[in-house]
Amino acid sequence: MEQQDDKNRSCCAPMSRRELLAAGAASATAVAVPSAATAQARPPAAPAAAGSIPTARVALKVNGKTHRLELDTRTTLLDTLREHLHLTGTKKGCDHGQCGACTVIVDGRRLNSCLTLAVMHDGASVTTIEGLGSTDRMHPMQAAFVKHDGYQCGYCTPGQICSAVAVLDEIRLGIPSHASADLTARPLLSADELRERMSGNICRCGAYSNIVDAITEVAGGKA
Ligand code: FES
Ligand code: FES
């Protein structure tokens, strides 16, 4: 009878905290410690070799000048422009594709340079704000931004201007936007079209209406 009680307690009675910890430690050790044979068969992990960062050669034509670079394959186009070519006109705002401050024109199309790797654009032609114009010889879009006060702090402005230049090309090519009522008709040069197409470029100073005025003037239309 006493033996039966012991048997019942060992299988059904709740374990004490000490017993539970001891049992847990034993089972964890059993899982974690490999057998001697397994340990012998597995080679020790090799330390990361110095200089093992993968690199690639990339040729970029930036603002008309060809640059040949050896880059870490993880380098974004934005960091290539700013850190390797020292073209700091292109701004890093969010670095996550959300603000448009890093917009540049690649082979005629605008893109967020923080969201793309430089190695994906080998041989491409890139235009940054420095390539559009200079203080002495401003691009018409730059001049219009100045005339219409299309900025306050100016941080978003290089991206806004690159985007605006490409937007007018998109409209000229008849590429519709989400705001286009008829996808087969030529897009209108309306304020709604411009606001929609420029919606990826955030301006924390809120210069939006002046930006639309500037773009409209360059397009030669009314918004
Ligand atoms: S920095 Fe590229 S979208 Fe903001
Ligand atoms: S001008 Fe300041 S964020 Fe646009």
C-alpha cells in the first residue's frame, strides 16, 4: 500500500519548484551538448575573413561624367552619390523611400536613390540636382522654384526639383497617373495631376502650393 502511494506521487503529484528546475536543466543539457562523435565530425566555425566584404565594379555616368567605382555591393545609389562622389546636393531624409528627398533621375526616370543599389545601375546615366544647373546657370525649374518661393528650409528641394523635371517628361510622354480620369487620353496639366505625381516628395515646410505654381509655370500652362 505504501509502495502504491509512492508510485502515485511520482507520476501524478505536482513537482516542487526545485524538482522542476532540475528536470528542465537536465533536458536542456541533453539537447545542447553534442555527442563526442558529433563534436569531432563538425569543423570549428571559421572566423570572418578580413576583406571578405563582397564588392563589384560599377560604372556610372553622373551628370555627364563617367565614374568607375569598386563598391560594396550593398551600397545604395544615394550613398554612392553622397559618400563616394561627394555630390551632397541629393539629400538623405528618411532613407526608407518615404520622403523623396533623395530623388534623382536615372536614364530619364525619377527614382528614390535610397531604395536602390548602385550595382543595379551599372552603365546608367544619372542626373542629380548638380547636373540640372548651377547658381549661375539655373535650370528653368530651379529658377521657377526661386521665383515662386517653392521652398523654405530647402532640404527637400533638390528632390522636389528632380522629381518635377521628370514629372513634366512623364506628362509629355502621355504616362497616366492615379489622378488621370482617362487612362488612354493625354494627361492634363492640372493641379490635381501635379499634386498626385509629386505626392512622393514630402515638404515638411509645406511649400506645396508654391511648388505647384513653379512647375505649372515651367510647363507653360495653368494649374
Ligand atoms: S531619403 Fe529616400 S525617400 Fe527619403
Ligand atoms: S522646404 Fe523645408 S522641407 Fe521642403
